[in-house]
Amino acid sequence: MGLIVQKFGGSSVANAERVMNVARIVTDTYAKGNDVVVVVSAQGDTTDDLIEKAKEINPNANKREMDMLLTAGEQISIALLSMAIEKLGYKAKSLLGWQAGFNTNSVYGSARIKKVDTKRIKLELQKKHIVVVAGFQGLNKYEDLTTLGRGGSDTSAVAIAAAMQADRCQIFTDVDGVYTADPRKVKGAVKLDEITYDEMLELATLGAQVLNNRSVEMAKKYNVVVEVLSSLERKPGTLVKETVKMEKMLVRGVTADKNVARISIIGVPNIPGIAYKIFGKLAAKNINVDIILQSVGRNDTKDITFTVAGDNAGEALEVLNTLDFLAGKTIECDNENVAKVSAVGAGMETHPGVAAKMFEALFEADINIQMISTSEIKISVLIDKKDADKAVNAVHDAFLPDSAD
Amino acid sequence: MGLIVQKFGGSSVANAERVMNVARIVTDTYAKGNDVVVVVSAQGDTTDDLIEKAKEINPNANKREMDMLLTAGEQISIALLSMAIEKLGYKAKSLLGWQAGFNTNSVYGSARIKKVDTKRIKLELQKKHIVVVAGFQGLNKYEDLTTLGRGGSDTSAVAIAAAMQADRCQIFTDVDGVYTADPRKVKGAVKLDEITYDEMLELATLGAQVLNNRSVEMAKKYNVVVEVLSSLERKPGTLVKETVKMEKMLVRGVTADKNVARISIIGVPNIPGIAYKIFGKLAAKNINVDIILQSVGRNDTKDITFTVAGDNAGEALEVLNTLDFLAGKTIECDNENVAKVSAVGAGMETHPGVAAKMFEALFEADINIQMISTSEIKISVLIDKKDADKAVNAVHDAFLPDSAD
């Protein structure tokens, strides 16, 4: 008995049959005595189809109008899911983002939630309705529709769970939880029962696309217990929460990110403020820089190498080309041949030697390390892309041998 | 220089090419120095497709959820049209029904407009935007989305024109105006330059599906000058207004309505209050009764015959079957073989002999008249459906011979 927020992505509601499947999950949860708020995304390819329609008319469409267009997608989903729930004999009420109280800032296409005013949701729950909320969308101070950007429905669900102090926020996906590594590539990968917010954040950043990072950050901030589980199989998933039961695992997961570009600037003047100017400009363009390596200055110049997401490499190069003090310098970009392999685990914070063990595993697998980055709960290495899967397996075997079948 | 409201139906915005065509009409109007508010319907088959999706999930879907579903259709149209207008170098802003200030009652599926609060529209016009409004939709006092029912976008356009005291409300369709008869069936049919609200109302009721009746009623009430014109050809259409220049036409148009059912109740008790009870019950179910014919009572019974729209025949029979005092009476319904042919014209009000001339024309064409109904500006006859086209031609030739080529 409690309040459960459930979120279903676009593939979970792609057609009538899947919408009915979601309705069954939702009504089963309700029938157990819970209040239920469901957050849904647009059906299957709806968003892509709408983007295509827009491109045909105006490839440079205004972002406000894009948000007006795309928010129609979730509107269709919430109406259909409500009909499906009612078909099963339960009462449902669909609410658009603005009806559900989502106030956002005005950055069309990637708005931030400022506040969720849950008055209407509470009213409908009091009336014993299952409340079906359109994810991904909100309203700004001009009373215009906004969207929250990629993965926005996860964020919508966690935001409602936070604002309503829900007992649990269940994110239904096409996988049944968070694994120690990609099970399609690592034989011994196992599903985790629990994982901390910080570990989940590192894994998400590193390419394990189970949960959107913003939603995990929000869950951490408001201490929302999130469960990642499958919409197709009825079994427990992985809980994401502040502290997890101690296990002997130093490393909770190993992951490879192949969407990486390495950019090197050769012969930068060896004077103060250069790094600040370069990375400040990149940050101003919202380009996240990951691993940074700066050579020890030789004579009066030094080399700076860093990684960005592969998608951002072109834009990053454009930014560098606008910087006067880099004029004439050699700038190299490798967007094809590198990958980042990371081991993540809250356990490593208090256990020295984790990095050494990882490097040893890579050495024994004959894999060359190009760059290294560490945080309290993560060690990442940049390696040749062709070695990525081998590297993940090697590191996984080193830290998680027990999880192999 | 003025304020023009323009309305485009679903077929006018069915694909990217047509959306661009509409954008050109709109921006040409704006470029001539006018403020422009555009009202659009859902694209082409969108509404039908959404209804199909709903039926697949729940054939008896709740009307509130149907409105939530269907309003997504116009939302897509307004975003795309705004993008098209901006592509042509003009500024546009799309507004949903509720953003445009449409307050309605709560009859989901066929809500009535209570008020249009034009604050937001005015604000956007002041900013020199072309304002693109979603037709067919509004918001009720519970802050839930509603739809205005069939032809609702016409009503939306006229309501904005009324509230803003627009100089003209242009309804773009796939015909280029209102004709004296259906030009596909009557060789001599000609386009009218002008027609009164009352004449337009009669024609609309009689099956000339150019303008939705509610929109004409509203235009009459608020004295909005409406123009019906083609979205494909650039030429003047037909003006609908209070008074029109006198012409020698007694009859403005002749039309046939084949969606008619004739229902007869044989041997009703010849006592007071019977008609009231029958037609009161039908009215309570929103079934419009048109021609009514009551036989002179023989002994202590009489026969009552009336017509309703063919679509309503089944429901009308159900209502009659619930009436105790009709139990055991013979009720006949002909939903297949009758049609109603009508001549409409404000001129006939002051000219006796119009009815006689119409009956003569029908007699000479060898057409039997089953029932007759007259109003100040209309004469309708119920005839055999197979004679409908011949009857329209005969009556048209009698009153409008000059318009033949």
C-alpha cells in the first residue's frame, strides 16, 4: 500500500497490444492497493515521424514550434493508455504535462523543470483514478509548451515521485535491470539487485543507456527510490538508491562507450590561462569534456589532449578554430578509433589497488591504454575501439569472476 | 488594412506541399498590411486515424479521453503551419485552443464555446506575429480539453472573428463558393456573390455542406462577414452577410438532401398532448425532427409522419419504442427511398406564388410530392430519392433560368 510512479517508454506503448500490456501492469499495481501515477512517452516512432514532417516543411524550424509539434506525441499516448485502463474496468484520467503541474524554464527542446505543482494529480488520486501523465513536457512562464529533451520522460517520472514523496518510481524498459556489464557482450554479466545513485550516474554517463542521467541526479537529490525493470517480464528489477547492502563487489559494473572522440592540440603556448580559455569556451557551447591530459611543457609549448562525445567532435573543432591563440596550431581529432572502458563501484573509494588491478587485467589482455581518468567511484581508460569488447570482458573477469555462470 | 481571420480545413493542410500553399495565402494576406489570425483543422485523415487507434483499444472510450486524443491532431497542424510561415520569412506563433482563450462547457465531443478571451491573440498580433490557432478545441472549467464537434473549426474561426471584431472571416474550402445548386448535378448552377445568413443556414441544414451551421448562426448573431472561398484558386468567393444587394432572384439556391428518413406512426390516439410527448422525447435525445405531417383524425385515432436525418432514424425508433402509449402501434420507417428537395431565398418572403411555381415545376417533371414544409425563406418537399437530381434540376430551371450557360 503506497504511492507508486510507473514510467513506460515509447516502445512499451508502440501499438494497441503493448498499450494493453502496460494497462495490465498498471491496474495490477493499483489492484494491490496502491495509488498509481503512470508517466508515458510518445508511441514508438511517433516522435521521429513528427520530426520528419517538420523537416519536410522547414529544416530550421523554430524550437518553440518543434515543442508544440512533439508534445502531441505523448498526448496521444496518455489518451490511449487511459482508454486501455478503463477497458480493464478501472478509472483513469490522463493529464498533459501542464495539467500535471510541470512548470519549466523556457529553453525549448531541453527545458529544466522548475516546479511540479501536484494539486491536480492529488485531486485525481483522491477520486480513485489511475493518473496517466504525459512525460517529456511542461509549460513555461509564457504559458507555452516545452519539452525536457532526451530521456525527458524518466525525469518527469522521478520529478513526480519526488514532489509526491512516492514510495517508489518504477522505470519500465526493454531490459530487466542494470547489469554488471552489457550481457550481449560479456558472458559473465549479471543483473544487480541494487546500485547507488552515484554508481548509476557513472554508468549512465559511460554509455549504459538504461536511465537518463538527469533523472538519476534528481532521484539522488530528492532520495527517490528508483527501480529499473522490464515491461515484458514480471520480475523484480534493479533498485537505485542512496545506500545499498554491502557486498564484496568492489566494482559494480564495467562498461564501454564507443561514442568518443579524442582531440589533441599540439604546441600550445606554455603560459597560464590557456586551459581555462579552451575549456571555458567549450563549456559555453554545452560541450562536455571528459578525460583531459596535458603534457609537461617542453620549451615554451605543451600539448593538450581531451575527449568529448563523438557527436560533439565537429562542434568542438569549430570552437577551437575560433580561438586566436590556437591559430596555426596542429589540431588532431580521432572520432573513429577510440573507446572508453570504465569500471564503476562505490566500493573502490575505500579500497586502494583497484586501478592497479584494472591496468593489470588490460596489460594481460594485451591492450594499450592511451589515457586514464579516475574519480572516487570510477576508473576510465581510453583505448583502441577494436579492443573495447575484449577490454570489458577482461576487466569484468578481474573484478566480478563470481558472477560468471 | 484590417484584421482577417482565415480558416483552412484538414484537406487544405493534408501534406507538406499543401501546408506551404496555405502559408503562401496567409503571408500574402499579411503582406498586404493585414493582421492575420489563421485557424486550422487536423491534417487530412489524422482525426480518422486517431479514432481508429482508439477503437482498437476501447470501442467505448470515454469522451474526455477521446477529446484528449483528437486535439493532438490540430496541435500538429498549427506547429507545421507556423514552421511553413516562418520558412517564407514571416513570424508566426501557434496557439492551442486553450492558449487562444477558448472557454467551453463540458460536453466532451461537442462542447459549446462560452467565451473567447483574446488577450493572448492580441498580444501576439501586437508583436507582429501571424497567429495560428488550433480549431475545434477549447478548455472547460475543470481545465480539461474539449472539442467542439463536427465542423468545429469553422465555429472556432467565426468565434475569433466575432470576439476580435475582425473585418472578415474567410473560410477556405475545396469549392470556390456557394452555388445556386450542386454544380456537379445541375448544369446551370452558378456561384453566388453574396448570400444572407438565413439563406446560408437553410442551405446548410439542407445538405449543402459548405459551412457548418453553428458557425453561420454565430456569424449572424455577431454580424461577422464570412467569405467562403477556395484554397486552391485565388479568386473571390461568396460573402455571407446580413443583407445582400437586391437581385431579381427569388430563390438563391436549390438543394437535395438524401440523408433523410421518414417515420410514420399509424393509429395514434386522437387526444391532446400526443405530439408534445413524442417530439419532446425526441428533442430530449437531440434528434432534430424536420417535416411533420399529421393526418386529420378518423374516429379516435390519427397518423403522424415526420422526417429525421437518416443517421438518426435508428435512435428515433428506439425512443418511440420506449413510449407506453405507442405500444402495439404500427411504426413504419423509410430510411432508403426518400429525399428532401428545397428552394431557399430571402426573396420569397415577399413574393407569393413561389411555392405554386415550385409545385408546378415538379408536376411537369412528373415527380410526386410526399410531404411539404415551408418557412419564410424556404420550401421543402419530400420525394422519392430516385427523383432527387431530376427535381433539383427542374426547380432550378424554373427559378434560375438565367444562370444556365
